[in-house]
Amino acid sequence: MNVQQLVRSFAYSGITLPDPGAHLSVEEVKDVFAATYPELTSASIEGPETVGTKMVYTFKRAIGMKG
């Protein structure tokens, strides 16, 4: 039996984003990437989904109307 540690990975709008630090919570990772992608501030987090040796969390933009 082999034991493999799963690596976190993050996806947003077809882009794969690296894990900025294992010490950060998923919510903190979202805040880090919100500096580059401001729409992430209101995004939801889905997952993790296991894909190979990765745990993939997906950031989904909130859909709604302004105003």
C-alpha cells in the first residue's frame, strides 16, 4: 500500500491556480487570489474534488444582477 499526500489546487474560470501556502485556509487562499481577480471576493467555493493526486477546489463567481 502506497500513501500519497494530496496536493491542493484551485481552479477559477478555466485557470488552474497554485496553492500559495498549505498553512492558509481555503477562504484565505480565496482572499489572496482576490487581489488579482477582484470578482473572487463574492465567489463561492466548491469542492474539494479529487483529481489524480490533487484536491481541486473551484471558485465560482456569484451570478446575479447589479442594483
